Amino acid sequence: MLHELLITLSGFPGDIFRPFPPEPSKPTTFAVHDFPLLHPAEKEGLDRLAQLGFYFKEFNDFIAAYRTPTFASSSVPQQRQGLYLKALANTLEARLQGYRKTIIQTEALILSGQDNLGGMVPLSTISARFAPYELVFPAISNLISQIHIGYTSPEHERHIAYSGGVLIDLLQDKAASGVPIQKEWMNDLLQGCCAVMMRQIVSWVIYGQIQDPFGEFFIYSLESTSSGASVNSSFFRSHLQDSTTTHSRDMSVSASHRSSTSSKGSVKWQAEYALHDKLIPAMIPPPLAQAMLFIGKSIATSKQAKPKPIPIPQAMTQRHLGLILPLIMTSTTATSADPDPARDSTIPRSLNLNQLTHVIHQIRTDIANHLWVVVQVGERVVWALESFRRYFLLGDGEFTLKLIDGLEEFKRNRLSRLGPNINSAGAVSIRDHDLGGLMSKAAQGAQSAREDPCLKNFDLRLQRPSGTKDISGGMFDDQLLGIPVRLWYTLAWPLDFFLTVDDLAQYGDIFAFLMTVRKAQVKLQQTWIHVKAMAQGVIARKRREKKQQGPMLFKRQTPGQLSAADTGENTDGVDLNLQESEMIKHVGAIRSDMAFVVDCLWTYLQTDVIGPTFDSLLHSIVTHESASNLKASEPGAPSASSQTFDSIHSSHAEALYEIRRACLLTSQSLSQCLKDILQEVEAFCGIVSRRAATAGGGGGQEGSFRAGLGDDQDDKMWQDWTDIMQLNKVLERKS
């Protein structure tokens, strides 16, 4: 019986201990079968020990499937292999060595007679020796079952696969147990997987290389993903896509911009590597993951820089290795120093996240400062930001007016054929190259931008529908032409080291908003001309009428001899000229109110926000650059600019956010309110322009507001007047 029990504890059933329940059911344990001489208490104790043997067999099968490559290739699908699962199996194998030693020690004690008590070995002695494993084996079995369910269970087809950071999160949750031995085992399994992650981190932050054959690392190459280089990578990443399909507008903008610029070989910094949010472990804070991404991208991009690569100094690389390698070294101390004699010496020690954060921050600072000084990014950043100030932020007033005129002309000549209801569907007949000449045409009309070499990097592009929607951005893109149009800047190395595609998307939002405000301001100025022309027409009409009445003043007139056209009155005796003058004055007052609001808004944005903010940003960049050059000239200075890159990068982010906040682009409700006001201003200007155009500018009664007065009513004029009154009420309510 004891021999059978030891064999069963080793994971092998026999004649007495058999799998239960029997076939065809799936067994869940080993149990005593057909042995009536046992007492029920003895049978229960033996079944409890046999359950450990069943768990041990389950663990061995898992280890063999995921640890041995030859065995895995025959019994486990290739897509279910992974470095993290193999590390889990290796760590579990090392941890089970203590269980195997306990079996051997128990057999030795039985054979030597030390466990004999009165000629027999008490079952309680064996149970006490294996009691710790009864607390931890069920939890390990549950963990393995959960991992299997993630791959094989039909009802979990949309469930994420447990690999990479997802597996680390699962083990971290399991390690948060109130049972000490269970917490210890789970923590060891966790550290085994963390050791794989740390080696991938070292390869990335030291050499700029991704060692990830199974697509489990939270940093991945976009090029390899798009080319489908790895079946395993596509499997793991496809299982990490949950039922939610909503993505941010920044990501869709980045994807569209990346695809449009990849053929030009630009934006390499942004187009090659990215973070997989679902694979980032919970123990890695997002800022730390972003810092790792930045380090690896910097090294990889600098090595591929053209025309000449920019390698990282070997001394710096060795110093970084000396900082990070101690965090992944396994323990080499003897097991006697460990309070648990069953703990194997090859299990990695706990990952110190605080030390990792400190080391990553130091490496990031060194890499950023080195490239900032060697590549001389500062000069190019100042050059680019000055061009952003002129074109994205409409700092060049002459160019802005020419561009507005070009857009209006394009809208009249090209988009008028699409009908009054122009939307994104009407953009099918419009291509990017149709808009390509607008920037150069505006530059030819503006002396300040005619010889600007920066202008070639800017171009207007249509925004194609992507199936996703972000309620907080891109709200003013359709205000320029009636269809979504956006200003883009072509990034190239080394500017893409400092600026991101997301930054360009935010600049595009600001450009669309400022252009909408400036266009409303220009149209209100044109409306003032129309109002003055209509008022002059009324005055000219009064003079003609008085001139016609002059010869008749000293003649006795009989009733009916003067017509309404001669007296300027209708049949009811109402002075039509006076009535029209009052209407025009009212329209002029509404225009003045609108102009006051728009002018104050434009002055505030350009004078109080954009001007000081950008001047302060450029001054800080120049100051930091001068300080870094001064430190570089001093002997014995290991870091020429210890905070240059971080300071400038954070200053730019703060300046960009401040401008977006001042433009109310950070608030959906306020942006929508402001958009409604500007649309009402444009609608008002359109009505006044139409009234002035129908008047012919000569004081005739075919248009203006005179056409609807008198005995002959004009429904179109009264409809326009009603619309003006409604727009005025809406403006008063919203402003």
C-alpha cells in the first residue's frame, strides 16, 4: 500500500489508486478503487494524498508541453507557445523539486524504519509531511486551467490569451493571497515571467532591438505587424483585441498620416514602433512604458539615420548595462540561506520596480541628451516652431488672407457643382492634389511667404472617413470648405525625434479653429461694406425722389397725381425709405455686435495667448540650448545638458495645451457652442451679401430690403429678414 501511495504521489496511477471518475468521463483525481478493507477515515486520507499525485501529473504535463520544444511542437499548437509560458513552466519545474525531494525523503524514512511506530507507518505522519502542498497545489491547478481556458474553451473565443503582460497580471493577482505558501509560490512564478520581460526590456533599452518571436512584449514593430512576419505574433495580438472597437482619433490620425507618409520615407520615428496597451503589465506605469519606448526608438532610429548613422557611445552602453543587469541577475546564494529548503536557487529574486524606474529614467536622460547635442535638434526645433507659428497659428496675416481668398475661390469654382449640401461624401470627386496648389498660390500672393523654404513641408489634405469618431477633436475641419480639410506638416528626422504625429494633429485642430475665426472676421468686414452700400443706396434714392418732387412744389396738385414711387410712400402713407433705413441700421447694429465678439476673440488668442506663449517657448529653447553648449565646453562635464530635452519637451507640451485650452478645444461643449456662433456669423454674412448682391449696388429696388416693402411683397426678402432676427436672438442667448 505504501509503495502504491508513493508511486501515486509521483503522478503515476496503479492497481489501487486509479483515475476518478473512470472513462469516458474526464478524471479529476486519483482515488482508491475496490479496496474494502480500509476504514472510511483511512480511505479519505489516502484519497487526499492521491489528489496531490493527480495535481503533480497535471503539472508535469503542463511543463512538458510548454518547456520542451520537441514535445511542444507535437502536442501543443504553435500559436500557444511563448517565452512567458516557457518561463512559467521552468519556474514551476524548479519549484516542484522540493515536492520530489519530499517523496524521496519519505521513502527513505519508511525504508529506514524511522517512520515506523509500533511496526507500522502512521498515515498521519505522511499526511503531515505533504500538508503544505495541499494548500498550494489546488491554486496552481486552477492557474493552469485558467491558462488553458484562454486558448481552448469555445465559450471564451473572445477571451484574451494569457501571455506577456496579461500573464504577469494574472500571476500578480494570484500572488495577492492570504495563504503564505500560496503567495510564495505564485510570487516565484511571477518573478520567473518578469525575468523574461526584463531581458526583453534590456535588449530594447540598451540595443534598440525587440527580441519577441511570439509577439508578447508590450513594445512592437509596426512594420513587422503589417507585413505579417510572425504567425505567433499575430495570434497573440489578435486575441488581445476585446469587443470594444472604439479607438482614439489620435490613433486614426496617426495611422492615416503614417500610411500617407511611409512612401516618402519620413516619420520613421513615429511609423516603426508603438506600445500595445493590452500587453503592458499593471506593475509598469504608463509613463515608465513610454520612457522605455522612447529609449529604444531613439537608439533604433539613430542607428538607421541617414545619410550617416549616429551610434550610441560604447562607454555609455556599458554604463547602462551595469545599471540594469543587476536587476535581472538570478540568486547564486546557497539554499541554506533561504528559509524555505524547497526553494530552488535558480528562481529569480523579486523585481524592484523602484530601482527599475530610477534606472530607466537615468538611461532615458542620457540617451535624450546625447542625441539632442550630437544631432543638434535644438536649432531645427526652433526653425520648425517658427514656421508653425506662421502657418499653423496664422502668425503671417498676409498669407492667411490670401489662403482664405483661395479657399473661397476653390469653394465657388469646384465645390458649387456638388450642390448646397456639401459633406464628406461629396469629397469623393476632390483629391489631395486638387488642394495642393492652394498653399503655393497663397504664398505667391504674400510677399512674406514667397521665398519661405519651410512652406514646402505644409500641405492641405482631405480627411477621409475612418469609421471612428472622437467627440473632442476635429470639430472645425469642415469649416474651411464645407468638407473635412486639414493642414499637415511632413516630419523628417531629426524633427520627429522631438515632435510627434499627435502634436501635428493638435496643431491641425488649432489651425482649423483659428481659420474659422479669421474667416468670420474677414466676412464681417466685407459685410460692413455691403451694409454701407445699401445705406448709401437708400440715401441716393431719397435724393432722386426729392429731385423729382422739386418742380411740383409750387403747383397745386390734385389727389392721385403723385405716385408711391414719387413720394417714397405706399398707399397707407408709410415712408418706405425710412422703413428700409431702419432695417439697414438694425442689420448694421447686429453686424457690429458680431464683429465685437469675433474681434475680441481673435485679439485675445493672438495677442494674449499665442504670441506670449510661443515667444516664451522659443526663448526657453534658446536658453536651454545656450546653457547646454556652455556646459559642453567645460572640461569634465559628463552630461552636457542634463535636463535640456525633458525641459524643452515638457515646455512645448505645456504651451500646446495652453493654446488648445484658450481656444476651448479641450472642452466638447464649449467648442460646440463656439462653432455654432461662428456658423451663425457666417450665415448672417451670407444673407447680407445676398441682399446686397440683388440690389445691384445701384440703389435699385430689385434687391436690398426695399423689394419686400410697399404694396408688392417679396417673400424671399421677408424670409431673409426673419432669418436675421432669429440669428440675432440665438447670438444674444449664446454670447
